[in-house]
Amino acid sequence: MKRILYLYLLPLFFILGCNMEKEIEVVLPEHEPQLVVECYLEQGYPFQVTVLETSSYFDSPTPPLVPDAEVYITFRDRRIKLTYNPAFNARNNRYFTHSSTEIMDGAPGEVYGIEVVDGQGRKVTGFTTILPKVPIIKVEWKFNEKDKAYVLTTFQDDPNTANFYRYMTHRDSLENGAQREFVTSDELTNGKETSYGSGYDYEEGDTLILSLYHIEEQYYDFLRSTEDAKNANGNPFAQPSKIKSSVQGGLGIFTNLAFDRDTVILKK
């Protein structure tokens, strides 16, 4: 039996003794930069747009600005040109590159467009249809025996349209990162009074800011795809995920933000 064992182990010794490493040179295709556009229209606020350029994975991490890009917002047979003036918007914690003094005042159902062109002849276009706000009906909470509370945010879904939502919970301030955030559709709740809840994550005295966004399907697809891309980044076992843009001629998102918001202080 010992001889048979040795015969079985002999191939293993040969394998372990071999050098299994081999260098493989991978030739990557040359990167072709594309325009990246990000714009969220908000009622009562100026137009603000971010225009950047994609860069190679191996490029230095510098903001790929496009100073010669011209940006236009179109609506009601008007065409508003935005000014290149990079700045930071502390209200929504976003950087932007182009802005205007024009205040956004769109009615539900109106269509707004965006046009971006640069010195290389690249052009990005997109459209968004203004959505109505879906009001929050009530916010309620309940404490358990460990003095921890869960929160329910309730609203009425419109049965006559396919709707998509983004729900966010912030503690104390919108400047803090969202403690809870997700996007969903009304596929299973069409026309129903719907509640979004939490776990027993809160304590008496907590101040919560609850935001219910009524979003376009194109924004829903964009958010889902960016989340998938984040999860796949650096994971060798995940399938690569492609960003689902809402613009043509480049990458990015152009949409409007219609939301209702409530602030509550949890008390027993």
C-alpha cells in the first residue's frame, strides 16, 4: 500500500516543484474621453450643471474640467445659456461648473432640455419631464422595550401612472450622509397607500429628516446602475456594470427633483 501511496503523491511533487507564474501582457485599447453631464433641476433654484470629461483608469486623479463647454437649458421656446463658473453648492453638497441666475419654475408635465457642446465638436443632449410632488401623508414611530424606535413614512401612490421613488433618511442635518436610502418602483404597490419603514435604529430625542422623491424612470435606472457599478468596482467576482445614462452623446444624468420632506423629533 505504501508504494501505491508514493505513486499518487509523485505527480503532486512535480506540480509543486514547477514555477506556475507567467507574466501576461494585456494591451488595453486607447481611452477616448467622453463628456459627462450631471444636472438636477429644482423648483425655486438657479440652473446648475456639472460638465466633466471621462479619464483613463490609470490617469492621475485630477478633475477633468471642460472650460470650453457651452451649456444651454431649453424650455417654453427659450434657450438659456449658462456661465462657466465652477463652485460648490453647500445646500446639496455638490460641485457644479456652469450656472445661471435664471430660477427654475416648471409645472408638472413640462419638458426641459439640455444641450452641451465643446470645442472638439462633441455634443450631449437630454430631456426631462417635470414631475408632481408626492406628499407625505404621515410620519409615525414606535418604541420597543429597549427604548429603540422604528419610523414609518406613509404616502399615497397614483394608480394611473407608473411611479418611481427615492427615499432618504438623515439624522440631524442634510449635510450628514443619509442613514437610510433606497430607490424603488410601485410595481407591487400601484395605487396603494404605501409606507417606507426602518429598523429599530433610533432613540428618543433623535431629529430625523425624511425625504420622499418622486423620480423619473430614467433617474431610477441611473441610480440603480451606479449602485451596481460601485458594488462591482474592485470585486473580482462581480460582473462589470454599465452606467445607464439619460443623456445622448455622452454619459450622465439630466432630471428634475420633485420631493416632499418632513422633519420629526422622536418622543415617547
